[in-house]
Amino acid sequence: MMKLTGPHLNALKAPLALLALAAILGAGIITYTRTQIVRHQHTLIAQESHLREARSRYQRSGDERDLIVRFMGPYQELQGRGLIGPERRINWLEALRASNQQAHLFGAEYQIGTQQAYPFAQELNAPKLGMAQSVMKLTLRLAHEGELMRFLRSLESQNVGIFDINQCIIDRAAGPMTVARVHPNLTAECELAWITINPEPPERRQ
């Protein structure tokens, strides 16, 4: 059996030192490589997330474009009828005068309240569409009941806005009724709700 002596140990010092240094360098390289792998994995995950988000945005933009193309015609039609956009009160009053003449009434008096939120927007599942209404109270003098429907149909045909008829109360006018169309026989008190939609731009939505 070979016995290690002082000279032998001295001869092994350099190789053992090199071996220890190589082991340390190897461990450091392995640790560094693992760190780089983990870092690149995190970068890959983040890039994949950005890619999915970009694809989702692209898909949404395509869907929104298809919706715009699909509904542009009806949207422009409603906009032309005065439903979408700001109120057009001057057009309403001109339509009242025209309908009064076409229905051959004895006159129409009106009062318009301030614009308010449409109370039935939630029921229509449209709370974010910016639906509003302005209530108009009308006093009409009629020769007979048929003139009221003629007036309302004429008002609708003017295409100056969309309105709901909240109520209409017809009462006998003062004085004796007559078949001859000399003076009004009836008085109608009506309440109309002129409805508009003025949606907020996307940047103002919550």
C-alpha cells in the first residue's frame, strides 16, 4: 500500500486547488444559468399575456366594426328623426304649428318643462345610453274627438322627434255643443314626453 508523504501532498496541492476552483465555477455557472432561465420564463409569460391582450383588443375592434357597419343605417335614421342627439325644440314647435293647421284645430297652447333623465331607462336596460325626456303639456281645442288623433298622427309624421303620450284628458268646452264648426266643442289636455338619446363618449363612461 502506497503511503502519502509530504512531497506527494505538495505535488497534489495545485491539482486539488484547480479542481476546487472548477467546482466553484461550475456551481456558479449552473446558478447563473438557472437564474437566466427563470428570468426568461417570466419574460415569456409576460409577452404571452401581452399577445393575448392584443389579440383580444383586435377581436373587440373587429366586433365593434361589424356592429357599426350593421347598425349604421338604423342609427342614422333615428338620428335624422331627432331621437339621437341634442333636443330640437324649435323643430318641435314648428311641427306643432304645422299639425295644428293640418288637423284644422282651433289652436294649440303648450308648455315645455326642463329636460330630465328618462325614468324608464332602467326598465329598457339602457341606463348608460343617456336617455332623457322633456315633458310638454298641450291644451287643444277640438270640434270632435277625431281631431285629436288626427293631430297626434300629423305630429308623428313630421319626423322631428320621438314622443310618448303620457295622458290625454278630453272635456266638454264651455258653451253649447253644435254640429256647425263655428267654435270648439271639446278641450283636450295632453302630456307628451319628448325623448332623446345623447350617449356619452367612451372616455367619459365609468
